Amino acid sequence: MKTLLLPLLLLCALLAKSAPAQVVTVYTSASFAPLMLADGRGMYPDLIAYLNQRKLGTLTFRLRYMPRKRLQVKLEEGSIDGMVIGMMPEWFDDVEQKKYLWSAPFATDRYALVSLAAKPVSPDAPASMVGASVGVTFGYHYPGIEAWLSGSGMLRSEGPSDEKNIEKLLLGRVECVLVAESMARYFMRANGMTARLHLATLASPPTERRMLAPRSHAAAFDKIAPVLKQLKSDPAWQRIVATYQ
């Protein structure tokens, strides 16, 4: 019996090693720091590397960029061939989480108004907002602050991305921009602009970053969902996050 057991164990080990890897594409529409950096680093690439290091069965994850509009169309058509990182149910009319599979939030953020320090625009000085042009992202929904934004007296100026809106601010084409606080703080620190720019964090509900998966990807999603749920309490991941703060 023992002579048969060893070959069987070896055979099982060989079969396990030869199981083909299942490549799961994870899409992002983010192109700004600290989520995505020009040199290929960033919180999202680091999270994909983190998932791959966990060796979740035969799953291998790869990150790909897709513009937000095309990403949303593919999701609505049901033709997306992977998961999507950094989304919120509110952005896809899925608050009840019935259309798609949603992970627990693995990160939170807040919205902020960024303006020139020489001419600050802030909710603390409501008069400064009246008539001010505010850079927002084209077609983007801002959960929790849409009503406030509409009643603020500011005039929307839509741009293709947060980065372009920041450029417009620095060129004097808008008077403030509405962006994620983490993005604003990273930009100001990385570019030495903490003295030139004024940041006002909005008293709004926190935004959440989750992993979205079509229901056709339930098997792969079930493997990563528990990992994403415990990220906030994982010291190794928190050390990675700290490098971008």
C-alpha cells in the first residue's frame, strides 16, 4: 500500500502544478496619482501585485486601463471580460448591489475643493463660491454632494479628467476643481505646491473604493472578496498605502 501511495501523491502534486493559470483582467478608468503613476507604480498596481502574491488558486490578475465611458458601456452591454477596480455602487445605479458583485470597501476617500492659495474658494467662505467656475470630470456623478454642488452657486466646467482640471486651475481657466482628497494631497506634495494651492475638504459622506465583478465572474470574485475585506487590517498592505500618503 505504501508503495502505491507515494506515486499517487507525486501524481497529484504534478497535476496541481500543471493546472493552467486563469488570467483575470482587472480594469481601471483611473489615470491619476496616487492610484496610477506614470512610472507604472501606484496603489492599484500594488494591489494587483498583492493579490498575485496571495496565490489564490490558479488565478493571476493583470491590470488594464480603459476610459470611463467605454468601461461603462461595456458593463451596461454585459460584454466586459473582467473585473473593475475602484468603483462605487452609486456610480452604476446599483445601490442595492443586485446588478453586479461588489467587494467590501478596501479604501475610502473624501471630496475636496482645490483652488489657488492667492484666491481660495472654500465652503467656509460661501461668498467665495458664488459664480466661481469649478472643474469637474465630464459625465461623472458625485454621490452625496450633488445637491450641495447644485446649490453652491458655482458654475460647472467639465473636463476629461482630474489631471486636466488641475492643469486648467494652474492656467487660470477655472477657479477651483472638485477632486478626491487623496489625489489632491498627493499632487500638492509630489509637485511642491502645498503653498501655491489651497485645499478644502468637503463635509461629505466618504467615497468608497470597491472591486466590481459581473456575475459571470462569481467563481474568481469569491476568491478575492475575503482578501479585499481584510485589507484595512493587514499591516503589510497598510505599509504600502502609507508610501502614497
